[in-house]
Amino acid sequence: MRFIFRLGIGVLLLFSLSSWGFYAHYHINRFAVFTLPKGMSAFYKANIDYITAHAISADKRRYVDSTEAPRHFLNADHYGKNPFLKIPHNWYDAAHKYTADTLNKYGTLPWTIASNYYYLVKAFKAHDTVAILNASANLGHYVADAHVPLHLTQNYNGQLSGQTGIHALWESRIPELFGDHYNYFAGKARYIEDPLKEAFKICSGSFRCVDSVLRLERILSKTFPQDKKYELVKHGNKMVKDYSADYCRAYQKMLNGMISRRMRSSILSVGSFWYSAWVDAGQPDLNKLIKHPLSSAQIKEIANEENLYKAGKSVVLAKSYESKSGQTDQKEEGN
């Protein structure tokens, strides 16, 4: 019984504290495919469902691997004011300055992005289809995490400022309510000269948003009718208390498009990291790695989805990826 209780708590935490929430991670990885050049797009489109389904695999690992959690955040404010002027980019220099234990305790997100980038380069060079897909999905997840302001602060869930619950509000509840109306078009992937430097740059940009994320919600909470702040919402087969749609709408308006901008930036960054890894691997012929070419119907369906994406129109993911993402990376193969 205790095990079942702990498992239940773990599942609730997974949904309430998952970076970006499942909805956003699925969209970010999927739409990043549409930023890729011709030499990559056919392979990634042939495996787009796999890339989408495994967008949340890194989050799921946190509950079976005790070393996983720090890879999703960087508590930059632990290092004082202007932390990005103090933290060395090189891991060994940072570990010498602060100790490896400190780095692991307060998060390793930028270094995790860099290491997963080189895993992808290695996979491309080896022409290893499964490794390419898993490394791409994981890298996409961590890059998306770096775009979330609440992953750059010790006050990640508002627990230090009386705003407990803001994590899921910002990352999950609002995107799930309004994300189908966002304009996700992000342009074409670009080459990244220095992956680690770029990872720190993304984290720094997110960190600058932390104050606004917390301050604006605090202002709204004081002025919004308390009896209308929450409502019963269906999560799975249960009705649970959650932020009301009206409260979410008001908070999103105050944020002035921040969440949609961070998602759009995530999409471009993910595609750019994938593209850069392919270039650094010598631009291998990925078309030779396509095991099961798409049918004409599938090609048409994806092309229509891409056209809607490029037009900045609503693209709703009709398929459910939960059953697919529940399988292990090792057992599941891509196209």
C-alpha cells in the first residue's frame, strides 16, 4: 500500500513539476522537425512520431534514475547576483571553483545540453538510427527546459514566496489551455558555433525572466477574486482543484505573450542544435537510414501540418503519444 501511495505521489509530481508539461514538450520536439534543411528533414519526418513521443522520456527517467533531476535545471541565483558573469562555462573550471557536488546540487542544465549535443554528433557519425533518435529527443527536451524561467531559480515552484503551484501554472496549465492558438512558426534552423556557450546564453535569457514570472503572478493573486482563482479540472479520470481558466487567461495577458515566445524560441533552438550536430558530424546521408518510408497519405498529412505551422495557424496534435512514450528507448526502434 505504501508503494502504491508513493507511486501515486510520484505520478502527481511528474505531471505538476514536469518541465514545460507533456503538451509543450510534444509540440516543441515535433515542430522543431519543420525547421530542418532538406538533408535532414526526410529522416526526421519519417520518425516524427518517435521524436514526439520521446520528448518526455527525460522527465520520466527522473523517477527511476536519481542522477537525472539536476540535468533539468540550474539554480543560477544560488551563485549570487549576476551569476552568469561568475559561473565558468568549462565544467572542470566550474567544479574547481564551486566543487562538483555543488554543481550537481544546484543543477547542471547547460552542461547537460552540451554533453547530449556531442552524444548526437557521435550517433550521426556512427549512422546509428536508434541512437540518433534518442539523442535528438533527449537533447530537444533539455534545450526546451533551458527556455523555462522557473528552471533557473531556487524558487522554482514559488515555494519561497508564497506562490506554490506557479510551476505547473506557467509550464503546463496555460499552454494546455491556450497553446492551440499560439503562433509557433520559428523559421529555419541555424548553425551554432559553440553549443555550450549557446546553452549558457539560453539559460541567461530565461533567468532574466524569473522576476517577471513571479512578480506578475503575485500582483494578480492579490487583485483577482479569490473565489474564482481555482476550479475543478479533469486530469485523467479525476477532478482536481486547479487554477481557473479565467485566472490563467489573466496571467497570460499580464505576461504579454512570454510563454508563447519561449515555446517558439525553444522550437528554433532545438532544430538548430540538431542541425549543428549533423553539420559537425560531417553531414551524413540520413536518407539511407530511413527504414520504413512514409506512405503517400502520411507524407500528405505531415505536409499539411507543416504548412499550417509555417502559416502560423493552429496545429493540434490529434494523436496520443502517451502509450508510445511509455516504452523504453532501447526496445523501441524508429523508422
